[in-house]
Amino acid sequence: MANNEEYCESASYQMIYRMLDKLRKRPGVWLGKPDITKLNTFISGYYNALWDLDVYANKTTLFPLDFWFMHEFVKNKTKSYGSSAGWANLILEECKGNEIEAIERFFEYLDEFRSLKAVSMKKAILTDENILANDKMMFSYKVDTSTIFREDENKADNEYYYIGEKLIGRKIPVYDSPQAVYIIELSGKNGFLCAIETVNDIRVKRYIFGEKQIMGNNKCSESPENVFGSLTTLNTIPCFENPDFNKPIYW
């Protein structure tokens, strides 16, 4: 029998899927009627409640993917330009506004989404040049807004981020102590995930890449090469259907 910590880790990440299994059997009980707009509202509330109650525990395995990735998965299934409209709107548009047909399509997509596995993996041990690119924001950066700066503080412009004359925060490395990049190919030709290994954890980018987006000349702005530069050490490594990184995974 699994210990309490293992059970918590497994149960917390499965809760939303268990709820959807119940809802699928009797949607009228939970939604009033089978309607994808109502379903979207229900899931959003349930999902956010899990986070607000701090139900989610650390996990070290990649699958099942966090439900958030349904936005990206549906974007690719519907051949949409972006995922910002959300999975519900993308499916509803695909079904020409038919709410009942859309909720049926959602569960078809959900089944495929939940069955995703890794079919191949590549790993790049980050070079000194890669780490320097991350640390010096040669390709990208994120902003630390935790410090309030005095207006008369002596500031080096290349260390800070401005919008016009307004000081937003200090530039900081994109990843803290990065070590390696993983490119994970999803089953069913459903694209690729990118995970960044740091000293303490695994950071999975919230994006499902197409084959031409993840690397090479057509890479998109989310590509790891936009942060680290050219990944010259990228090589194929042994792959398991559900990789275990032995470090906490964050999305």
C-alpha cells in the first residue's frame, strides 16, 4: 500500500479528472444541461478551488498532464492559431456554436489528452554559453517586481526593465540555476513538450510545440533556444512512457 505522501501526490493531480468522470456520466446533475459553456465555468471554478485550497502536491512524473494543457491540446486539434480563446471557445467554434455537440467533442478530446504518453526524448546538457545566455538575458528575461525602487536610486539601465519612463522591476535570469533542457515528443503526433531542469526542479513550458516550432529556423518565441541559444549538446536519450525526473515538476 502506498504511503500517505505518495497517495496525496497521486490523488491531488487526479482529482479534476475524477470529477470529470463523474460529470460525464450525468452532466445534467452537475450542469443542469449538457452545455460546454456551463462545463467551462464549472471546471474553471473547480480547478481554481483546488489551487486556492493548496490541494495540489508535488509530482515527479510528467503524465497525466496538468489540465491547463487542454488549451494547447485543443488549439492543435482544431488547428487554431493560438490558445488564448480557451479550449471551450475553440471547440464551440469548431462545432459551429452547437453546445451539445461541443461538449461531446470535448470528452472525445479529453480521452485522447489523458492518454498522452512520451514516445521519444532528447536532452541537452546546458553549456557555459547556454547558461550565460540565460543569466545575462541575451535572448529573453523575466522581471522581478518584488522590490520597490526609490526614484533617485542609481540604476544601470541594462539591469532594469522600463515601460517608457516607468520603472517596472529588475531583470533577473529566466531560470534559476538551469542544468538541462528536455524535448519530449507526445504520442499520436500531438506535438512536443519542453522541460527545463534546474538544480531544484523541472519547469515544463506551458506550450505544446509543433515539430517546426520547437527547434530550428521556424522556432517560435517559446522555444528554449530563444532563452539559451543554440542547444549544441542535444541528443536522444532512453524514453519511458511516463518519464520520472525524480524532481518536483512545475508547469
